[in-house]
Amino acid sequence: RWRAVLKEGLDDEYTVEGLLREMQSEGSDISTTDTITNWRSGRTLGPRNAENVRLVLEILDPSTTSLAEPTISALREHVIHYQMRLLTMMQRSKQTLWKKS
């Protein structure tokens, strides 16, 4: 839902530049529009800084601010699972290399 709020807000009300300025005025450390563009496209899962999730929701659709905490938790959980899968793949790769030598 977080990404849907972002997409709808950028389609209907804000430009990426406008959202960046608004977020920066509220204390965000984001420095380029590329960050927001990557969130929108899904190239980047979401903000590393949980405060940026809250800001996006608060600025684009204040009625969804209550989604901030569940969204932040889901993003963190996804990152943990991704890191675990990556570690498992690296370990398997290492084992395969050792068997070949």
C-alpha cells in the first residue's frame, strides 16, 4: 500500500521534485530525486530510513500515516529475508568451489 500511495501522489498531486523538497523541509536526508524515482518504480524496495516512509505517507495521504509502522516492519523483515537468502547462496557457492578444487 505504501508504494501505491507514493505512485498515486506523484501521479495526481506532486512532482518528484516537489515531494523531495517537501520531505527535505520536514527533515529528510534524501538529496536526489533518483531515490524517490527508484522507490516509485520498485527498483529500490523502500527507504532505509523509517522516517522517510512516515513522511511519504504523511505528505501524500495523511489518512494513511497509520500504515507507517506496519510498512517499516514489513520492509525490515523483507531485507532480513533477502540477506539470509543471499548468505545461503554465497555459502552454497563457496561449497561448490571447494568441491571442484
